Amino acid sequence: MNNASNEQVQHVPGKDVHILAVETSCDETSVAIVKNGREVLVNLVASQIETHKAFGGVVPEVASRQHVECITLLLEQAIAESGLQPDELDAIAVTEGPGLVGALLVGIMAAKALAFALDKPLIGTHHIAGHIYANRLIEDVQYPAIALVVSGGHTEIVRMESEGRFEVMGQTRDDAVGEAYDKVARALGFPYPGGPHVDKAAQASESAVPLPRVWLEEGSYDFSLSGLKSAVLNLVNQSRMKGEEVDKGGIARGFQESVVEVLVAKAIRAVHEFGAKQLLLCGGVAANGGLRSTLTARCEAENIPLLIPPMKYCTDNAAMIGAAAYIKWIRGEVSDLYIKGEPGMSLEGWSVEATP
Amino acid sequence: MEKHNRPQGRILALDTSSAAQAVAVLDGADVLIESNNLAERNHSVNLLPEIERVLRESDTKKRELKGIAVGVGPGSYTGVRIAVTTAKTLAWALKLPVVAVSSLEAQAASGFETMALQGRIWIIPLVDARRGQAYTALFEANVPGEKESVSDASLSGFSMRRLAEDAILLTSDWTATLAERFKALAPSERPDYILFTGETPKHADTVLAIAESTGLSLEQVRLQDCVTEARWIGRIGQRKLAAGDTTEAHSLLPNYTQVTEAEANLLRNPQ
Ligand SMILES: [Zn+2]
């Protein structure tokens, strides 16, 4: 983020702050208006999932084209539904990265143009910070906190010592959880997006095909999912070669149990090691029933307060971007008009500089 | 176009469909400030700061603008989206009319303007689209005697008439088509010059073959390496604005001229 010294930012304690946020990092075009970083006045999401189903995955060029088609319509509708006048907005926030660079650009250009047209500050925002701060749309975050971020593109354990300060404890060394789910789903013959199908099949299955757990080195918070994914593909191929019917349910359950066991164990260990007051689950894979139930049970057993945002704030949405941008806004940390899409943006680098 | 239809007022013109980041402010046909920056290829970074600068330096308030003219391509997909998204958002937020200008038409005019050609001229803009392809079109200009002065030319329609729509074509096929078209005309209707503009170096060998197939001399087939200049986005835009040929901000879209590769594959092999 390019920081701009901006006289437009004057946080007056007690005065409501309205941030309009834009998110176009992947295949959802979303615009939201969030009050004080926690109250969602409006959160519109134009999903392209039906379009990308035909391709069996997100096609970046198709996604970018669709963002251009609906971006100003969503801006207009969001402002109309919020009941605010454009002048009453305090800032324009936008996902700066990570994400698909062409897709990010559409949101960024729209946000820059809007900030310029309305003379409002711009806040380039980290997508994962957005996923984490989706939790604040539900309740206050207690620090230190640990966040488990699981989505189509991300698998991370993040430690937050205080508000807006991020330290990535561990991350995937190859596939993200959502990505692995999609690949396994394809191997098992489920349609895109496959994650929910694998989850369903796993939960419905009586038995689990044994699959390895990948813990990596002692003490590591990293993940590796490609070996597990390959093991699944081998099982499927072996069954096919022998002319046997593929045990979809058993494989799905074996895969899910392996993934969930490692995710949950590492997240819980991080909570204990850092004395976190809360565990925050976030990202699109938070919808996964197996993960939710196992994590909920472990947290209950160990008396760890667990926050999981409702699904509409777990999948990609702009409300979460507005929530994260707020923590920058109250510190006067805003961007200039030179920001661009940052496909590999660092979460730690996006940490706030000051206390408000 | 009638004289009384002359547009009044300032407009912002922009195009990022090719290597140049083109931004200008025009008052009528007068170019108050213009930059066609080739230095940095990162249009997404610099476009808004550059818009801010040209407005400030031409002493133009955002609210004074009477419209926005934007190059909608064809060209680099990402590049075109940068200007189009910016223009549609500005137009919507500032409640300004926006006009879509063919980046190829403006490029053809940019290249033609610098040439002192007289007679009947075919102008063929080229923007490289890789694998032997180019985004291209065909225009015809008639310059009887003295070439008109730029500001008159710009608003009297520049006597540039479109003969073919913007398209992506194999340059070799397109050159052959143009030659056929040339030969099908009565000798009195044939152009005196054929001028290729834009990203000509990459396609020079291919397009120069038209001299042989049409019997024109190499003196009559010209290449003019040029970019799409913001002044021509603005001038063509002013003309369309005066004619009421505006686009609703929400429906302003790039002219990609083709579906995405993924969609094309899907059409060929439905799953
Ligand atoms: Zn996400």
C-alpha cells in the first residue's frame, strides 16, 4: 500500500464512519457499505459461479469482463440501498491483493475513480485481512487472537497480537485447502465447485479410506496438501484400472478427515502456544461441515472461544473489506491514487503502523 | 455536421488500449493539455494521478466537465478495461455523459494527421494481437488540394469514412482482402495511397506485399508508426457528443472484438 498523508482523514471519536468497499479479487463482484467497521448497511454480491461452472473453474479473463459489466450498477445500487448520499461516505476501500491481477484491477480502477470523483480517501485493503475482520462484523475481537484462514486460494494460520497487526505463523506450501478440495472433487467426478460435494459425501459415508496426515517438521505451522491430493488421485486410478467402483464416499471422508485433523490440531496448538483469547475461523472453506463441527467440538472441549462468521461473510464479499479498511481509517492510514493490483500482496506488510 | 452543432465545453479524453497512456482535456476541438505517455506501461498505476494532473494544469474543475470520451479498444484486454472502468465510474459518479470512441479510429486519425497526403487515401490502423494477427479496420479519407487545418478537420468529420468495422484478423488474410477490394473498384474509385498506421513495424513485411498485388508503387503504400493520441479520442468524442451519440455509463463496455479463448473452446467442444 502506498500511504498518503491525507488531510481528508480526520477521525472524530463518536462520529459514525461510513466506508464503501469494493471487492473483485476473483469471481465475485461485490460492493458494500459498512458503518464503523462492524455494521453492514448493504452488502451486494454478483456471483459468477454459474458462468464458471461451464468451464470447470474460474477463467480470469471471463471474470474480469464480468466485473466491468456490473461494477457501476452495484455501486449505484449499494448507495441507493444504504440511504446515504455519496457525500456522506467517509472513504472508499478496495481489495488491493492478493487475487487475480486482471480481476483486482477492475475494482481498483473503479474505486480510484470514485474516490477521485467524490474527493474521498482511498484505502487499499488486503483480502485476507478482510476475511479475518469479517469476524468483527459479528462481535468484537479479543487480542491476542489466532485466525485460521481457509479458502480456495489460502490456507494460513495468522497471529494477531493487537488490532490490525498480522503475523503469518504458517501457510500452505503447495495447494490451498479449497484448491485441494476442488481437485479431489474433480477426480471423484463431482461438478465444479466441488468442495461442498466432497463435504457432503464425506459426512454421508459410513467408512473412511485411510489416508496419510501430513504434519511436516516438528513445530511447523505450515501445511502441505499436494501429497494427500496425489494419494487420492492414485486411489481413484487404481480402482478404475482394476475395474472396481470408486468408493467416492470413503475417499471423500478419508480425505476430509485427514485435512481437518491437521488444520484443527495446528490451529489449536497455535492458540495454546500464543495464549490467544480467541480463535477466528474464516474464508470460504469455513462452510465445510466437517471442519466446523470438529473445530467447534475441540474448542468447546478446551474452552477456547471460537468465532465463525455467517456464510455470507465467509465467501468473498465487500463487507469484510469495509471491516478491515476501518482499522486503517481510524489510524489515518490511507492510500494514494497510485495503488495497483498486488497479486502476491503481503499480509504482514499490510499491518497497521500505529495505535489509534 | 452543421456548424451550429459545434460542441462547447470541456471534456476529458482517455485511452489505455495500447502502449501509450493517453489523457487530454479539450475545449471544443482545442486541446488544452495532452499527454501520450509511452514511458511506463503500467497504466493502472498512473492513470488517475495523470487525470488529476491534466485537470489541474488546464485549470479544469471536475464539475466543469461536459463529458468524457474514452477509447474502448480494441487492444490489450486489460489495458482497455483500465480506461473503460475509469471512464464509466467517473461518468456515473460525476453524472457526465460518456462517449465510446474506437481506439483504432483515433489511432488512424493520429497517424493520418502527421502525413501530408492528398487525394483518396485508405487508412488501415494496426494494433498487434500476436500470432500474426492485428486489431484493424479500414477508413477512407479524401483530401482535395490543400489539407484542411487540424481544428477544422477535426470537427467537420475529418473526411474520414469508415469502410470496415474494428476486427481481429490475420494480417496476411487482411492484406489479401484489401488487395481484392482495391482491384474490384473502378480505377477512378481506387485510393491514391494506402496508409497503414499504428504498430506497423511488426507487420511491415506482411502488409507491404499489398503494393505488388495492387500495382501501387512503394511510394503509394505508406507505414506510419504511431500511438492512439488522446486528442483524437477527444475530437472524435466531441463529434459524437454533439451528435448525442452517448452511452449510458453502466452499459459502457470494452470492444474486445472476440469472445475469450475459454469461451471459444467451449463453443468448439461443449462439455
Ligand atoms: Zn477470499
